[in-house]
Amino acid sequence: MDEGEIRAAMGRYKFYHTIKLTDSISTDGYASFVPAQDLCKNYLRSLDISGQRVLDIGCRDGLFSFFAESMGAAEVIGIDNDLSMAATEFLIPYFKSKVKMVEMNLYDLKPDTFGLFDVIIFPGVLYHLRYPFWGLKVIRDVMNVGGHLLIETATWRGHPNKAMLFCPTGEESPYEPTSCTFFNRKGLSDTLESLGFEMVSAEYVRRSALRKALAFVRRRGMTITRAVFHATLSGRDKDVSVKRYWDETHEYHSGDR
């Protein structure tokens, strides 16, 4: 395709991600979220994913899916509640990509759906989940032991020394009504560790880079930023009896009788 054909094809779609197509052409995504996406890409770039199976949850136009494929991933699957026609009809054919995109809800994902994954990318979704702990458990259950999880999410910077979750409803959300789950850094780190993950690192996006993205935070005094969390699945539970209590039975208390 020449430049005119590319631009004409792009004009038929609305893009969420800014994806480079040629030296002079990129898709017209939301520029305000590029700093957070770039930080997530930097974390992905730090991993050796050659020959690995990768899952991109909330794949949208496929920014991270195509990036993982370019890094040599053996297989990349993206899922999204609302599959991007820009990705399936234009970008996958344009890149001659083998990325597979499937329209499905995270909560419907099971180990026998696609098998287990070595790397899971979870960008811009967690803060929309009304059932975040269950969503993270679903992710754990489709990961190989030793696998890497990258979460990019809106993060609350309140009470940094306590594990906290701010869970507003409706107009109380600092973003908009579908944004209802804002962990603080310790809250998400501790939650991941309780699910059998080991935290590798967490990093906030520089506030100066997020000015545009944070411009729509509606409540003054609400310190919301973006961050990337990197964890690996250890396969070891810190307290097996407590895990059974959470996931399966109540024998934890029954045994005290």
C-alpha cells in the first residue's frame, strides 16, 4: 500500500492506540495515554519473550499484541469485550500478523480456553473491574509458573503505607462511572502476593508526562496517576490454608472447633 492508500484505509476506522505504520504514518489514537503505554512497553521490552506464549487482555487495537509479536513471541492472543474492527480488518492484514484476537470477557477465561501463558499483559483494564480480585485470580489460573504479569492501571496515591482500594460508584469516580477500582501501590502489590505472585517492581508514570491524561480527573484533591506493576507467578502460596478458605472451603475456622 502506498501512503495515500494507507491513509484512506485508516480513515474508515477510529483508533484507540497510536501504532506506527511507516516512518511518517501512525494511527490516530489517544495521545494522552501514550506515556503510560510507553512505560508498559519498556517493561515488556525488558523480558525475553522469544518463543513464549503471550496473552494481551483488553487488547483494543493491538499495540501490545503486535509489539510482543515483533519481539519474537511464539503465539500472541488478544481478548477484548469489544473487539476492534480497526485491528481485525486493517491492522492484522497490514502487518501480515499472526496475532489472534477474540471477543470475550476476562471472567469467561479458563485454563482450557487457550491453555496457559508465559506472559500476560493487562493494560488499562483493572480499574474498570467491579470484581478485581476475581479478575486477578482468573489471570493467575491461566499462567505458567514463572510467568510474567504486566499490569498498567490507574492508581490511587492515597495512604501509601496501607493496602487500600478506592472503589467509587457513579459520579463519585474520579474518571467516569465505569472506572470503579483504584488500588494504591501497596494494595495491588499485597493483593498480587496473596494470589501467589512475587512482585518484581512497580513504577509510576512521570506526572509531567500525564498532564493531559489526568486533565479529566473530575474530583479535586483526588490523587490518581498511572503505574505499571511487574510480577511473576511463583507457584507457592504463603498460607495454603488461607488460600483454601478464600477459594474453596471454610475449614480454616471449622478446624478451630
